[in-house]
Amino acid sequence: MSQSANLAEVLTLAEIMSRSDEKTFARGKAYFHGGKVSRLEEKDGGVRAIVRGTEPYNVELTTRYGGLTCYCDCPVSRAASFCKHAVAVALSWLENSGTEVFQPDEETQPKKPRKKRKTYAEQVHEYVASLDADALRTWLMEAVERDVALRDKLLLAARSANASDLPGMKSAVRQATRVRRAMHDWREVAEYSEGLFSLRDVLRARLNGPNAADVVELAELAIDEAESSLERMDDSNGYVLPAINELAAIHLEACERTRPEPEKLAERLFRFQLEGQWGTFHDVFPAYAEALGDVGLRIYRELLNEQWSELPALATSNSAYAYDSRRSKVTHAMAALAEFDGDVDALIRIKSKDLSTSYQFLQVASLCRDHGRLDEGLAWAERGIEELKKNFDPELLAFCIDGYLSRGDVDKADAYAWRRFVSHTGALAFKALLKVATATGKHDETRQRALEHMWDCVGKEEAGKAKRSIWDTTTRTELVKVYLAEHDNEAAWNAFTGGPVATQIVQQMAAVRAVTHPRDALVIYHNLLPGTVARGTGAAQYKDAFEIVQAIAALRGKLGEDAQFAAELDEIRRTYRAKRNFMVLLNTLS
């Protein structure tokens, strides 16, 4: 019901009209009135149907990702967000749900409220209720011949009903889970996942019967086959993994209720955990602790410790080998076991076996802090900064800053804050530095020192003695941002006009300057317009360029120079007359 309510909130006539242009809406409306929509079905928070256009097209409208999303396999839908087929399906769903949708010929006379139309589901339900058993069997067998998913579901139920037929159940499980060809169509993938959910229901029913012990083996078979099949399909919509996780939940429940042989269960779980490609058994502990018992836990520990002992310790010089899938799984399992035991010292030893990256040092430091051992955490963070030299993550510095602030050691907090600032000088770093300086009572002197450092960087960069990363804007640009953030507009203007700055800051500077010096802003806007138009040409989107023209118009109006703006607008039109979309926007200006 919640999914249906969500669909009703999102899929409205107003939403449809806003998503489609006038021509598309009119064509979709004609398809709707012409009865082109068939097999309308509401399911999983969405609605599906087939629309008979030049050929049959499959349409799905879904709220799976929060808003209304349209999928249609027509050529137009690849380029447009809402095609005519989607409009037709949406209107059909609205009418079917009882919403008043306009008639083919608009009526000018007031009409009586019409009786709410029964939904397709209600009509079918009433008809089915009137059928006898033989008629129902006939309909069902006809459906089975056409619907492979329904056939497999019934086959599973039939074989499950024969409680002693374990080989037959295995065969049915394989048939429901195994895929031998590539599967790219999302509808096929969705049907496959529905089959897995049906299998889950069958296994749960079997778990409540006399042959419950079979469920562990059947669930493991189903998971193995489904994971192998997942490698052959495009599950971009995320249909299959949730179904596999449901099978894993049944496996856990079956282990807890039937208590299979603990030694063999431990061996299998360990193998699944290390060899699995999809993380289905990523968290054996603490989930399977009860099912394994003391005996199974001992076997699991032995297997895990054997693998752990084979892993070499990784130092910073081995960073090229920092990530290894098997190592990651073994480390995770060891850490989970240490957490299960409540052994913090063991957890620190496990995490510190890999110190190849900043992230690893930060993990160990955070672990110490979270268990009330801040001094140890700071030692680990400082060791990481020292050993990694220039390649450490600034988060290690942030850890030290926060740690020393919490201890009241303001000198060390200031020192690490300054080190963080100079390692990546910029407006955001400046703000973070002053936040620490305020906490340590050194705001004014730190601000002055930071500004002097930034101006020194500007001089070196513009003299060619220093170079910023290609991902960073110039320090002069960052200085302009700093002054603008402090509302020191005159200092910002002086920095802005003193040398080259990034384009991204120009429009903001112009808007600020326009308040007190509109003619300066006009010069900036005119210089900015050509590049902005050029950037919009690729996608024929000229919103930013049009905003600049609007700003020029506003400033000319403020100065009482409407005639001059009219001349400027004519010149802009002549210059960019080939940009049709831009011309459409400009024509809205007088």
C-alpha cells in the first residue's frame, strides 16, 4: 500500500504535463483515448504497460529512486525524458485509479460526478471469484504455458510438496537459478529476481516441514548458482542482490534451527567468505556464532588463523601491494572475530598489520581513540604523517588537531592546523585554520600570518617560481574567495584586478562590485559573456549567458541608460544570431 500511495503522490496529471512538451503530450493523449495501452500492471512501486505505436513498446513508470522515472524502449525515449508512450501509460493509470482525466472532446457543460471506475485488479478479482475449480485450472495452465516465471514457481512448489524428493528439489533449484546466456534486458533480470524471491518462499515453507534439514544445502546451492548467474547479467537496477541476500537470510535461519554438523559448516562458511565474489557471506561473525557453537567456532578460528599467519606485514614502502581482495577478506574476518571476543588489543594488532596507506594509519588511530586510548591514537597518526612524508592524507592532520584540542594542548593543535593549511593553501583551508585559531585564542595573529603566506604564494606563482596542482585554482583566486567570504569587498576587488583569476569567481565578483561600482561590473560582464556563450554551445544551453545579459540590463536600468542597453542588446543579437536557443531567451527581453 505504501508503494501505491507513493506512486499516487508522484504520478499526477500536473507532473505528466510538466515532463512533456505540448506536442508529445497531445500525441500521448491521443494514444490513451485511442486504446493503445494494454497489459497495464502496477507492481513494486511502479506501473508497466505495452503501448501499440508503430510497433509494440514496453513502458515502465517507477518511483524506485524517489522521483518519477520513465523507461521506454522506443527510440525517442533515449533522448527525451518523457515520450508519448509514457504519457499514454500515465494517463491510463490515472484513469484506472479513479482520477478524473479529460475526455476526447472537452465538455463545456457541467457534468455530474461519475462513479469511481473499478481498477483492472478489482475487475479481475471479481471475475476469478466467480469461477469454479475446473475453470481456474484451465486459466492457470494456459498462463503457465505463456509465463516461464510462473511455471518455475509452480514447479518449485510442486516438488517441495514431495518432502522426500531432495534430488528433485535440487534440480528445481538449479532450473530457477541457473542462467546460461548473457542477460541485458532489465525486464528479464527483474523476472529472474522474482523467481529467486519465490524460491525463498518455497525454502521457508520447507523449513517449517519435516525435511527442514534439507534447506541449508538447498540454500547454499541456490546462492552459488545465483551468484554465478549474476556474472552473466546487467543488474544495474539492483534487482538480484537483494534476492540473493534473502536466500542468505534463509540459510542463516536454517542453520540456527537445524544445527548442521558444526565442523563442516565452519569449513563451508570459511570457503564462502573467502571465495565469494558478491559479499553474501562477508559477515560470518557474529551472525553465525550461535549456529556454529563452540566446536564450529574453534574450527573457524583455526582456518582463519592459518590464512592470517601467511599474510606479510605491509609498511609504507609496500604501498603498491596495499590492496588485495583475499587479504581484505581475511583481515575483515579477523577483525570481526576480535570484536566478537571484545579484544581491543587484538583488533589493534590486526589493523596495524597493514600500514601501507594513510587510511590504514587513520583506522588504527581512530580505533584507539574510540576505545578511550587517545594518546595511542595520536601516536599512530603522527607516525603515519612522519612515515608517509608528503603522501599522507590531510585527515591524519585533522585527527591530530582534534585530538590535541580535546587534550587542551593548544600549541600542538595550532602547529598541526598550520601544517594542514600550508599543505593545501586555499579559502576552505583558511576557514578551517581560523576555526582552530579561534578555539586556541590566536585568531588575529593566525589570520595575518595566513594572509601573508597566501600573498607570498601569489608572488611565487606569478613569477613562475611555484606551481599549483592542475586541479587547484590559483592562490590569487583563493584570496579573492577569502576576502569575499569576509565581506571585505574592496580587498577582494584589489586582489581580483591585480592578476589572473579563475573564471568561476568572476561572476560573483561582478555581482558584489555592482552594488557600489556598477560600471566596473558592466565591464566584467561584457568580458565574461563570450566565453560563457561558448561554453553553453555544446549542449545548446544558454542559461548562464542569459543571466549575464539580464545583469547588464539591470545595471543599465539602475544607471538610467535603457537606450544604451537597447544598443548593446542589438549588438549581442547580431554577434550570436546563429545561436538559436540563445536568441529565444534574448527575445524575452524588451
